[in-house]
Amino acid sequence: MNSISEEVEQNLLVRLNRIEGQIRGIKKMIKSEKYCVDILTQIVAVRGALKKTGLKVLQEHINGCVQSSLQNEDKEIIDELSDVINRFID
């Protein structure tokens, strides 16, 4: 089950396209032998962007899939949610 609306999906795709561009930029920086700290700064930016994107997906999951499962008294969703949060924060 996927609870991501079309609007949120478009937002996520825009974010991921931007991240993809950032990754290409990092590759160019490495090939161009840019200063290591500048490369690391860009890597930190990509990690932050991925984290924000992941949090948005998690929010959609909680507000959609989890909420729906709880209404149907599916208590296993809590264990699944706990597992995914643990994987996400590592």
C-alpha cells in the first residue's frame, strides 16, 4: 500500500532530481580535484537533503498506511514502523 499523494510524489521527485544533480556535481568536483573540504561540504548537503526526503516519506507513511492499518486494528504495523524508524536513524 502506498499513501503518497500525487502532489507529494511530485515534490519528492523534484527533491530527488535535485539530489541527483548534487551527486553529479560532487563527481565533477572529484574529477576536477577540488578542495576536499568543499567536496565534503557538498556530501553533507546531499545527506541532509536525503534525510529530509526520507522524513517526508516517513510522514506520509505514518499519516496514510499506519493510520489506515490502525483503524483496521492491524497492530503489526507498530512493529514495522518501529523497525523502519530504527533503520532510518542509523
